[in-house]
Amino acid sequence: MTMRKRGSAPRRVADLAINAIAVLMVIVFAVMMFLVFLQVVDRFAPGPSFFWTEEVVRILLVWSVMLGLPVVLYYREEIIVDVISLSADMEFWRGRLASALGIVFLLVLAWQGYLFTARSAAFSSPTLGLSRAWMYAPIPIGAALGVIALLIRPGHSFLPVRVSGDEGDET
């Protein structure tokens, strides 16, 4: 039994990192769904309520969306609306242009998100007493990871991350 090469070391590291982010995103989403369920049950249960769950769910929602951004971009699963049919060469350059514009947008979002997070760090959330930076920190983090995902994603990679040999499982 021979093993196929799974790609270059940088590609394997990128795949592993994106998969780790995807797992983290699923965990965050599962915790969020559990807390929403807890909120619903809590409305009908007598006794003290879990007043903090709404705020935690709101923070986790922002984290799940911004952690999902680099995963979606890396696997090229963003929504694409094609209104003009182009040749294969033009499709390649359209993909490069879209990625380049996406990188510019994400860099601006990362920088502005960082500034907003830094400004909000001194304020605390009303229920939990946590720094408001916890709510805004995923914006620059997700945008920066999105830039990296666009730079190295398979297909329209801007960086020289090459796949050597066939990718796949053992044969």
C-alpha cells in the first residue's frame, strides 16, 4: 500500500489551521444553541433566571460569524453571482481581481475593527461586566484571518503555496 502525497507542508499547515478554526466555530455555535435552549426553558421555569445568557449568545454570534469568514473564503464557498459569461482566461483574472478587492476590504475592516476594539476596551458589558472588547475583537481577528485565507486559498492563491503530487487519501 502506497500513500499519496497530500501536498506541500505549507498547504497541509493551512488546511490544518482552517480545519481547527472550523472545529472551533462549530463548538462556539453549539454552545450558543445550548444557551438559547436554556433561555427558552428558563422562561417557563420558576426560580432565578439565567439573565446572562442573552449577552453571551450575542458575543458568541459575532465570534461564530467572524471565525466562519476565513473558513468560507479558504474553501471558496462564498456566494458568487455570475451575470456575465467569460472565457477561462478571463474567469481566472476575475477571480484574482475579486480576491484582491476582498483583501483590500478585509484589511480596512481589520484595521478599523482593531481601532474600534481598542476604543471599546475601557467599557464593560451591562450584564457580565466583561470588557466590550470581547464583543468586537473577533472583527479584526476574523478579517485578518480572512486576508490570509484569500492569500493562500487553493485556486487563486497569491502566495507560492503549491500542491505537490495528488491530494487525497491512501490508496
